Amino acid sequence: MIKDKLIKWTKEGLVADTKHENWDRTLDIKRLLDVEQEITRKGYKPLIYVYESTIKYMENVKGKYPEIPQKLEILYGLDKRRRLVPFEPYKPPGVDKSDDPNWDDDLWIIETAITLEKTERIDCYIMSNDHFLNYSKEGGKAYIEFDWDWKKIFERKVGHKWIPEIADESEDQGLVSPKWVKVPKFELTIEDEHKLIDARIKATEIELEKLKKDKTHLPSQIEEQDDLPEILLKTEAKELSNPLQKYKKEVTTAVWWVCEKKMDENGFITTADIWDSIKRKIKKVKDDSLISDLFGSELGNSVQYDEDEFLKVELGYNKNTDVIKIVVDAVLIYQKRGGVELKFTPDQLKLRVME
């Protein structure tokens, strides 16, 4: 993984900044789906090694970070499709790889490829950027002699890069491997076609969730009307008005109050609590004049009084506007006015208070 702001330069070169405040939340599990699809498309069966400790860690923090459950689903899907190899031979304390290679996952991967080629009778490849320098130098103390000589191992090793090499945390990186392009292709079995489609469906679902999340951070109403035809400026003036603008102060206070008084032990607040807080704040400001003010609005002919509908119109929205949409706009105002960052869960029913 190379992500901007999650790496640092040291005397050993460019390394991961595992002490970064967002490190725990940026495991690039989604890239495993890209690897699975790329390998499966050529008719091969990918085996992906993941440390058991990584999986256990994610399971332990899935209640703390809303992104983790989705990443666990990817791993569980790989396991269901028999693509996942949980690996943890448990490193002895104080032992280096050169002292005891038993816990070196690279060597297990090499031996797996050699063994599968014998049993499956198909060429096996090792997708890795490792140079295996500890073990490939003949005469070295850690030299290992496999059934394949090291020349064949390096011939079967497929290097790759992720492009762009350095990206923002939310930016996708594409898999590039000129050597893999030249690897012979086989016709997919029906089983592999099913698995490839399953992986593509999951990747599409993730992309859809990302787009929904991006959309929630956009203003829900059009603020600039200069380029609209004059006829639309007249007929759509109500829908295109800036919502919440005359209640910025009250909205900011309402969201702040929920963050201070309603946050649970895991750092979450709810969309419902924010809406209730906004309602209380606006009603307090408007007092008893609220209903009389709104009888001249689009709700003036309503047979029954609906408090939520009246409040939505007063805030500058249509009476049928989804409450979540209003909360999204309120959170944007709160954050722009110097509030703490709030991060919606995928279903938008909760927000994590980012301290």
C-alpha cells in the first residue's frame, strides 16, 4: 500500500507510516478483488495469502470503524470462493526470517506454487515484488534449495505496480503488470466464471457505496442560478433556494449539542438525534409564530398539521424532502463553521465523530 500522507521517508527509504492517525482505517482490502479478477480472467485460480492476525485485528475493531465490516465482507467472500489462505505460522520471539524461515510467508507461497504445479499439472505463477535475496544467494546462511531452481522461481515470479503509485486514501489504484499480460490464457470453467462475476459484483457494490458517500458531501440544492434560463429562475425559485441559510447559527448549535450530549461510547451519533435537535432549536427560535408563518406556505391548505413537514418548509425544503438530506446539509454547515468532522456510515443512519 502506498497512500499519500500514509507514508514517510526514513534512512531505509519510503516506508508505511503505521503511526498515522488514519492507518487503521486504510487497509487496502478492496485491491484484493482487483487481483482476483485479473488472475481469474486468464483461467487461473488465485490464492491470496493474508495474515490471520490482520483478519483478527479487523474483527476486533469492526465496531470502532464503520469501513471495516465491508472490508471483512471482501475477505469472507474470498474465503467462500476458496481464494483466501489465512497465514500465521507464529513467529518465535526474537527470531529473524534468516534464522527461521518457517514463518516467512514468501517461502510458503513459493512452496505452494511448486506443489500445486505437481498436483494440478498446470503452470503456477507467483505474483510478488519480493526479490527473495535472503534465500536465493547460493552459499548464504539462509540459502534454500527448492525443487525448482532459483532461475525458474524468478521466471515464474510476476512483478506488478499500482498506478498511480502514490494516491489519496480514497483514490483507486489500478493493477499494472506487463509480465502478466504475456502469461498464456486458458478458457474459464463455469465455476470460475461464476466466481469472476461474484468478484465483479462485489467490486461494483463497493464503487456504488463510494459514489453514494461522495454524493452525501455535495450540497443538496443548487446555489448558483446565473446560468439558468430566465423561465426556470421564476418557476423553480422555491426548489433552488438555499436551504438552512437563515438558520446557520441554530443548525450549528443543534449539531454541536448532539456531538456533546448524545455521542455513544464508540464515538457515534445518530441522524435521528440531529434532526430532533434541529427541530427543537428552530421551534424555540420561532416559538408560537411557526404555525401562523407557515399557513401562507405550500402547506396552508393541509387538512392535518404535520410538524416535520412544516419545519422542512420553514428550513427551505420541500415538505417531502428526506430528513437525511437535511441532516447532510446541516453537517456540512457545522463543519464549515469550524465544527469537528463527522463521517456518515454507509446507511447514513449514524455518524462517527472524528476527534
